[in-house]
Amino acid sequence: MTTTHADATTVRSTTAVAGARESARTFLEGLRRPPVAPDAADTVVLVVSELVTNALRHGGGTCTLDLTAHPDTIEVAVHDASPQPPHVRTPDLHGSSGGFGWVMVNRLARATAVTSRTCGGKTVSAVLTR
């Protein structure tokens, strides 16, 4: 099994999440065998956006994005400094405070996991169909 990694460290800024999405697109475009289907690529980018946004908002202001390509899947892993796992919130249907993200990620992914890091913080990962 061959895996390819793309790492990007992101600091909270007005362009941080856009940069993470661009890193994901570049990573996916570089995969040739097998290539990633356009719908699957859009899903990966959406999950990257959500996990990075949550890490920056709730995880201490910095995070590291790690993308791994497996033969049939793409793993998105976001590492941050907070030990607090993501949790389901009641969606804000009339405001701008969100609440849809973790549910969405869990519905889009084959599997999700939250693991504590020995150096502190956590890793939130999602495995998506390639």
C-alpha cells in the first residue's frame, strides 16, 4: 500500500481555511493512480474546510492538516492543541453560529475518529471514499 502525505500548518487568520482548502485541492490534483473523482474531491475539500475551521475556532488557534492517500480512501487528519473532542450541537437555523459541521462530517465520512495526542491536544480524522 502506498500512502502520500501532505502537511500544512495553519494559524488562525482571515485566509487560513481558504489556504487549507487550496492545499487539499493541490494534494488531490497530484494523485494520479487512481485519480480522485470530482465529487469525491469536493467532499474531501468540504471536510478539510470544516475540520480546519473547527480546530482554529475551538482548538487553540493553530492546527496541522495531514492528508493521506490510500488506494481506496483519503484520510483527512487535523491536529490541534485542545484536548476537548468535537461534539454535536443544536444547529442554529436562524443565526451564524453553525452547529451543522460535526454531523455533516460524520455523514460524509466512512469513519471518523478523535484521538488524544501524547504531546497534548487531539487529532480529529475522517476517512473518505476516493
